[in-house]
Amino acid sequence: MYVCSCFGITEKQVREHAATGACTPRQIAGACKAGTDCGGCVRRIQALLGRGACPRRDTPLEPVTLPAAAVEVAAEVAEVEAEAA
């Protein structure tokens, strides 16, 4: 079932991101953009995370790998911010 219709993100994808360490709606957004457009899915994401989708805190978390496009955008933002300073 789709959680985020803006970006076509499914419950399965949210759970997969949670399993790799994205334990908050903000971290899920960073991993797949879900919740960053209209915001209508944020409560659903919170509900999914609250139902055991996230690993226990005593379990070491693996780093979340961002898509290449997100890394490129972050580099561009850093460059623009450096120029503005």
C-alpha cells in the first residue's frame, strides 16, 4: 500500500528504510523524500515507525545510504551556502 502518493513510496519501502536505521519521519524523508511535499503521509509514517518497524536502540545501527542524487544536491547546497557567506 502506498504511504506517500507524492513520491510513490510504499509501506514496504518505509519499513526497509527503518530496518537500515531511519527511525524518525525526518530520517525517512532524508532516505526517500516521503513526507517532504504535501506532508499528508507524515502521520502514517509515524504510525509505521511506532509499530516496531525500527530496530531496537540497543542494536547497532547501520548508516543510511543516501541516493546519489541527494548527495549531489547536498554538495550543491553547500557550494551555494559557501558562496553566500
